[in-house]
Amino acid sequence: MQNVVFEKLRPIWERVQPVVMRQRKKRYFMPVSVLVFFVFVFVVLIASKPQTKPVEDRQQVWSVSAQKAHFGTTEPMVEAFGELVPRRKVNLRALVAGEVIMTSPVFEEGARVDKGEELLRLDPFNYENALVDAQAQLRGGRALLIERRAALDLAKVEAERAITLREKGTVAQKYADDRNLDLAIAESRYEQQLAAVDRLKVLVKKAERDLENTVVRAPFEGHLSQLNAREGRLLSLNDQLVTISDAASFEVRFNLSDVQYGRILESGAELIGRPIDVVWRVGGQEIKLGARLTQVGAQISQNTRGVDLYAQVEGDIPPNLRGGAFVTVILRGAAVEQVVEVDRNALYGADQVYVIVDGKLQLRTIEIVGETDDTVLIRSGLSEGDDILLTQFNEAAPEVAVKVVR
């Protein structure tokens, strides 16, 4: 029965079957396509996954500079800057008026002159005549003094005789009184003339001094500057002639800050009389001078907030040395024993340094007993021969590997 039905329906199925198959294909195509797409993407992602390779664990080694620790005796140094100035600087002025009739060949700007060397000469005519006149008055005064001395002696004799005659009763009392009056007058006139002679002596000395001042001489060995007199110029009293600066004696004036001054005081060094080094750099040449501290300023400078110090240059003075030179001053403190002097860059913090042991850093706490502008003095915390790290870098820490570059 079933076969009969199937045979009857076969032609219909053959016609419907292609349509049904096409519909099935359309129904399953979209899910299958999506599934294939995701599989493809998954395979691509797996294939492009980055490969992680193991990293070798290697410690970085830093190149650094170091200093060997050596204990010894050190004099802390303070460096400052100062000015070299002549100890004496004088403006020579005309002590008498007159015309300049001669100037010395060395009377030139910057010339070096010796003590007592003649610089210029004024016309001496009026002063020579004034001296002759004063000497003549003095001679006249002395002659009058001799005359009044003789009159005084005579008055004394007359007074003594009058006393003798009065005692004998030969003369009246009035005669004796008159002779005593004459004696008093003679003594008074003699004293007046003696004073007049003294005044005339002063007049002669002044005339001699004025005549001497017509010749202007160098008061000390020095250099000339600011010349203000030439031949033919008529000078008035007190006119400036020239400025002379001492060429044989110089001093250094410099300033120490509060910190620097405090370091010297803390070291226990006596300032007055202490030797210092002075370096004058001119061009490519260094001229070294010795000096000794002579005085300390009376108060703190309001401009520099430091203390002014003065030192006298000692020893031979170079002939080319001039006032106003800018110099470097090196002041040494009291000697400190059994310390290591280390560059200030070695400090990490206030009292710690690194030392290098077997190529690695170790932190040490130290005791600082002194310092200068660039170095510190360490007494404890280090051992002889330690390599002290001088290089500053942020990665510095205990056990960091380093390599010393000498």
C-alpha cells in the first residue's frame, strides 16, 4: 500500500525536491559563514601572538671617579679676592706760589722716581729776596740787642753805686730810687728786644723754608700720576701738582664672608701676623707674593656682609707691580692633624660618603672637623686607603656596582 502511494507521489517529489534543497542551502549558509569567519579570525590572532623571550638578568656597572683616603696633617685654606693698593698715596701740592721754571725729565705719567728726586722747580726770585731781607732784619735786631744788653749792664752798675752812696749818706734816697727805676727800664727793653730777635729768627726760618719749597721733591719712592704742572704755568698756593703712589710698599685689601671668617676663627688660628699667599694673574703669567695680616676691619661691611682684612706685602716687590691689581688671596688656617681632605662633592647628605669595596658601594657615616670652600676634613668614618666616591649620580646606593676610572 505504501509503495503504491510512494509511486504516485514520486513525480511530485521530483519536481519539488530541487526547490526544497535550494531553501535548505539558503537557511544554513549564514550560520556556517559566520562560524567560518570567527574560526579564521581566531587562527589569525593565534598566529600573530607576540613571542615573549626570557630577559637575561644583568646588573649595570657605573663608571665613577674616586679618591684614596690618606690621613695626614692639613692646613685648611680659604680663598678670597682682593685689591692690591699702595700703602701710601699722596697728592703733592704747591707749598708756595710762583711760576714753574723747570720740570724733571722723569716728571711724566707713570714714571718711577726715587725718594728725594727733584720733580720740578718754581721761580725762587721773590723767596731769595725775602730770605735776604729776613736775615738783614735779624742782624739789625741782634745788634740792637747787644746795645740794650750794654745799657742793662750799665744800669745795674749805677743802681749798685747808688745803694752804696745812700748807705754812706752821700746821696739822697730819691737818687737811689731813680737808679733802680732806670735798671727796671733797661731790663724791660732788653727783654723786648730779645723777643724781637726770636721773632726775626722765625721769619728767617720761614723764608728759608719757602725758598726750599720752590723745589718739589719726591717724598718717597713711587709712581707718578695725574700730572697738573708744566713749565710756564703760574701756580697758586695749594694747587695740586702730581699724585705719587708708593712703589716699594703695598698692601692687600680683601673681604671674607661670615662663613669664611667663622671657619678661620673655629680653627683657632691667630689672624694678626698670620702669613698669607697672594697671587697676581696678569696675562698668562702668575706672580706670587708673600704678605702678612696687619689688621681686621672694625665692623661688618653692609655691602658684602663680610669682614674687611688688610695685609702688608713682604719681600721683593716686582718693578711691574701697580696699585689696583686684582689678586687672589689664600689664607691658611691652623694645622689639623690626622684628617683626610676630601672634595666637597663626595658628600651625600650632611655627614655621609660612599666607599668602593670590591666594585660595589658602601655607605659610611663620617665626622667632619673642618672645611674650606671646596673640601671637607674628615677625622673618623674612613680607613686608610679607602676608595672614596667623588661622582654624584642619582642611582648611588649600597651594593650598586661601579668601576673606578682613574
